Amino acid sequence: MILILSAVIAVVFGSGAFLILQRDLFRVVVGIVLISNAANLFIISAGLTRGEPPIYPLLEGATIADPLVQAMALTAIVISSSVAALLLSLVYRLYVAHDSVDIEDVSAAEVREAEALERDEDPGRDPEREEEPRGSPGDVGLREDTR
Amino acid sequence: MESTLLALAVLIPWASAAALSLADGRRPLVGWISVAGLGAGFACVLGLTFLVLRNGPVETVAGGWPEGVGITLRADALGVAFAVVSVGVILVSLVYEVLGGVRSRTFPALVAFVAAGLTGLFLTGDAFNFYVFFEISMTAAYALAGYREKGYQVRAAFIFAVINLLGSVIFLIAVAALYHVTGSLDMEVIAERAGRVRPGSIISIATAVFVAFSLKLGLFPFHFWLPAVYVGSHPPVAAILSGALANIGGYGLLRFGADVLPRELEFGTAVVLVLGGASIVYGALQAVSRHETVEVLAYSAIGQAGYILVAIGIGGPVGYAAAVIYAVVNSMNKALLFLAAGTRGPLIGAAFAVGAFSVVGVPPVAGFVGKLAMFRASVEAGGVALTALIFVGGALSFVYVFQVYQRVFWTPEQKGEKVSPPPIRALVLLLAGLVLAAGLWPEPLLALGEAAARVLSGGPG
């Protein structure tokens, strides 16, 4: 049983790690989901016990299954699912902005934007201060504001 | 009384975060309410710090469960030191943003969630609870990193989230493994039982913990995500990320390394020292070669993390005290530098210079106290190479911060450059004054560091 479980965890974690290394951001999200589920399996296997359900009143002398790992796994599932939702929303934002979920396309689009900005720059401006705020005080690092 | 304060310190940011997530954060009133909520939380943490320093650790079990069953909240000197500085930095950053005008309805709520998660994390005595709080603050931070919703910020936020989630999963696996080998989630009990576990399994767990926190802290081989995130983010967000959130890494290494698994940390001393040294040199060299202010500061963060790691590697009361003092001072420096670099107007250059001197470690600013503690630890450890390394790191940091200073504040004023409104400038100056004051009157800082080191070396905190 332990061998099967560890093999399953290894395979799930490995596939997740493989997917994280892909260029397609959607696959990266799926990879994260797989890896967090490998962690959930690991938690369950960390307290693998057989016994009566841990509900009061407890039977005298009977072995009681460990309830703590179930509680931890539940919490971890809630966290990983909500984080997956957040990641998907970030991917969607990128898709809306760049019409692609491929990291290379996204980076290329950003480089093009930056170059376009540099061409539009006022030649009198110091290039190192290109990020000066125009819209509001306290903005550094907002290239698009200077468009 | 003490346990009420402890519960309040965790609960107030929570309640205000939950309430604020329903409100429109762009309205100034909502912004100020969030400042008030966070201020109350900060006051509780501050009160707790005084109590802990005077009477020793405060402990309470959540939900009225008997001890050993319920989740423990435990405030000792190490936890409150990190909590005070982190919540303080978040508070200042939030005030900065509210004064400048919040541009997203979720900003105050997200900041409050980061604060709530961090307070909980520093004040919990339970390993799994630590993970939950850590995820809460990280998740809020992923959303914060994409605050302005520009394309590259969203990409930076995505990278930040994926890398850190990987770190969280590794940490979660380590927590589950600790539970498996010790049968408990309470940090004190784990620390007690870890000595009886087979060394082979506990070493791999300790490695997983180390990797997870090094990712958070942005140490040398795990740093690759860090510059992209900081360059993309807005000054207060960058201040929160590097001044408050990065503390998770330092605190985690101290708590799980020095407190829970001290034998394993000792076993890995060589690795810790080498990685720390590599971080110092790599971060400083990269920072010297960069031109954009935010990028320089981002690489500087990698170098500063290296100092904390070296101090942890040296260990012992002096080393741990140096690590805590350096982490606290570093948070203040980073917050000041990021905020000052995002502000324009008279006297801001002076504020930046205070931060720059503090990074270098020139008296009388707070950084001097941190550097002095580092030197003391390295001399005590007897390593000439270590002392030289710290000195070289300091010299390089002098080069890069003053390069930034020269480029940003010594160029003639641009046409169309807007001077920041007086309240924002006053805030940045206040922060600079605080860094200066901490250097002029270093006793509280030193007392905090020494008390925290006593906790880690096994004595009463």
C-alpha cells in the first residue's frame, strides 16, 4: 500500500513538474494543480491509519483512525483550489492583454511595447528617467503611463 | 490580559480585512478605515512586544481547547520582533498609498489580508497553522503584485505566484512529513521529538524546509523570480513585498532551522554559509551593474538576504541575535528606499540618503547596528574569510546605493516632473527619521535581538 501510494505521488508530482516547465501558461497552472494534489496525497499518506471513525462517543479499546490528516488535507485542498482560481484569472488577464497564453508571445509583445515607447520618447529626455510619473505622484516603473 | 492581547493582535487585522473586502477601497474614507484597523493591530503587536520583553513568552490555545489538542498561539521575542517590523512596514506603505490615492477597490483589503496572515504566522505555535497563515498572506500578495493590472505586472505576478506556490507545496510536504515522524504539529513538541527520529528522514525534511524558505527569501540559487516581480510593482507594493513578506523567509529559517531542527541546521552549516556568501556577492555585483533604481534595489534584496543566512549559519546567541537585528533593520531600509525612490520633492533625497547609509552600515543610522552585529558574529565565529566577505559586501553596497542616489537625485530637475504632495513627503521623512532614531538609540533593537536569540538558544525568552 505504501509503495503504491508513493509511486502515485511521485507520478503526479513528476507530471506536475513537467507541466510547469512548459511555455503554455495554462499548462503551468495545471501543473501547479497537479503538484498541490500530490502534496494532498502526501498529507493523507503521512497519517495512514485504519480504525473506527473518530466520532464521539469513542468505542472503548478500539483503534481510532487519525482525523488530523483529513482535516489538514481538507484545508490544503481549499487553499490549492482557490489559488488555482487566482492563477487562472491571471492567465485570463494575460490572454486578454496579449491574445496568447504562450510565455514567449507575451514576452515578445512586452519587448515590442517597450521598444515602441523608446521610439516615442522625447529626445530631450534622459533615457534613464523614462519612468517618470506623469499621471500621479509616486509612480515608478509604469512604462505605459508615459505612452 | 496578555492572551487577550495576543488574540486581538491576530483577530483585528482579520476582521478589518474581511469587512474591507466588501467596501470600495478607492474611496478615501475606506482607505482611512483600513489604516485605522491596521493601526489598531499594530498597537496590539507593539503592546505584546513590551509584555513579551518584560514577562517572557505569552501563550494561549485557540477556541478554549485543552493544551495539546487545540491550536496554540505563542508570542515569543522572535515572533514579536518580526511581527512588529512587518506590520509596521505594511502600515506605512498603506498610509503612503492612501495619501497618494488608491486606484483599485481591493487594495486596502488585500493589504489587510497580508498583515493578518503575517501576524498570524509570526505568532502561531503550530506548524500547519503556520502554513495556512503563510498561504493567506502569500495569496493576497500574488494579487497585490499585479496591483495596477498592466500586462507586465500581471506576468510578474504570475511568475511570482507559480514559484512561490512551488515553495509552499514543498513546505506543506515537509510539514506533513514532520507530522508523520513526530506525531505532532506543535512546534515545541516537534522540536522535542525531532532528536529521536532517524537522522536520514529528518535531514531530507530539513532540506525541504530550507528550500521552501530560501525561495521566499530570494536567496542566490533560488532568486531568479525576484527582480522581475519588484521591477514590475508599484513602490508601496514593492515595500510590502520586500519589507514585510520577505521576512517570512528569514523567520521561517530561524524558527524551523534554529528552533525546531537545530541539529540539522548545525549539520548543514557549511551549505548555509556558502549559499549566504554567494548571495551577498552575487546580489551586490548584479546591483552594481544595473541602472534602474528598482532593479538595483531588487538585487540588493538578494544580497541582504545573504547576510541573514550567513548570520544563521554562524549560529549561537551572537549569530542569531545578528540575524534578527539584521532582518529587522533590512526591512526598515527596504521600505524606506522603495518609498523614497517613488517620491519626488525637497528633502526626499535626504531621506533616500539615510536609507542608503543604512544599507551600507554607516553610523549613526540603523544599518550600522545591523552591520556591527554581523561583524561581531563573524569575528566570534573566528572566520577571517567571513569578516572579509561582509566587508566586501558592504563596500559593494556603498557603490550601488550611491550610484542610484547620483542618478536619481543629482540630475537636474525635469520639466513636467511632479513634486509629491507634502503628506507623502512627510511620511517618507518620518520613516527616515525612524531609521535614524533606531541607529541613535539602538538599545530597544539590541534588546529585541538578544531576547530572540535567547529563545532560539533554548533559554527563557
